[in-house]
Amino acid sequence: MKTASSTQAIVNQIFDQDSLTEFLKQETAHGLSFEQCAFDGLNLYRLNMQGAQFVECSFADTCFESCQLAETRWLHCKAGRADFRLANLTDALLCQSDLNNTNWELAKLASVRFLEVKLTGARFRGAETLGIEFHESLLIGADLRGMSFRKKTLEGLNFSDADLAGCDFRDAVFNKGSLREAHLKNARFDGADLRSVDLQGLTIASVSQHFKGCLISHEQAAELVGGLGVRVV
């Protein structure tokens, strides 16, 4: 029997639907560490894997709809096109993983941390995101509509071409990263510090509409004015 602090490693296994379900009938997921395992294409609807750890695992096209994934840890995983709709990932940590084109719609993502992950094309519409954190991550073309980043320090986030409609960036500090060609309808940037973020592709009109009250650098201002054919010397 595992103690509360022990970890059992499952290494280099290729799971199918039945074998994983049967395995979890015998073992509680909390304290399990799946390492270099493959779960590709499985439908894990409503499966309880709370507290499990995944290291260098593959989840391509895997369905996690309505799964219990709170307090899970994901390191160096590949989960392209995985579906996390309605899943509970409260307090989960996802680090240095490929999560491109994943679906997080209506998922519970309170206090989830995404560290150095790829989330190009990811969809977060309707997700519960109180306390969510992104750090040094790619969010290119992601659907983040309505998400709040108020008063947060945003380190190295690439929002290029992302849908940020209705997002709240008030008093946020951007440390590098990009807003190039992002969709900003009804987004708020009052008091935000944008001096180190890439604003290429934005126009004077879009800045006056969306960035009132924010802070930009002299170089950024010159680039924006340059778009009008005016030189700043």
C-alpha cells in the first residue's frame, strides 16, 4: 500500500481505453507518476486522475472531457489537439509541454500554472480562470476572450494574432512578449506597462482605441507614428 507521500512510477507503457480504466480501478491516481507513457487518441471521459504526475507522456488527440485532473503535474508532455473541455484542473502545473490546438472550453482552471508551454491555437472560451498564470509561453492565435490579467506581471507571453476581445489588462506589466496583430475589441489596458512588448502591426487608430492610459516607450511611439509616414527624430 502506498503512503500519502510515496510515488509509484509507471514507465514506458502504451495504454488503451480498457487497460487504463482497469488499472485505475486498482490504484488511486494520486501519487502515481506516468513516465514516457502513451495515451494517444483515448477517450477518458470523466476519468479521475487527480494528483497524478505525467513526465514525457504523449496525449495526441486525447479526450479529457469532464475529467478530474486537479493537482496534476505535466512535464515535457505532448498533447496536441487534446480536449480538456469541462475538465477540472484546479491547482495543476503544466511545464515545458506542447499543448498546441488544445480545447479548454468551460474547464476549471483556477490557479493553474502554464510554464514555458506551447498553446498556439488553444481555446479557453468560458473557462474558469481565476488565478491562472502563464509564463514564457506561446499563445499565438489562442482564444482568450474575456480573460483577466489585471495587475499581473506577464513574462514573455506571445499573444500574436490571439483573440483578446474583452480581456482585462489594467495595471498589468508586460515583460517582453508580443501583441502583434492581436484582436483587441473591448480589451482594457488602463495603467498597463507595455514598454517592452512587441506592438508591431498595430496602428495609431487601434492604439487610441484600446491603449488609452497605458505606458509605451519612445521607440514604440516612433514606430506607430512611422506607420503614418511621419519620421520622429
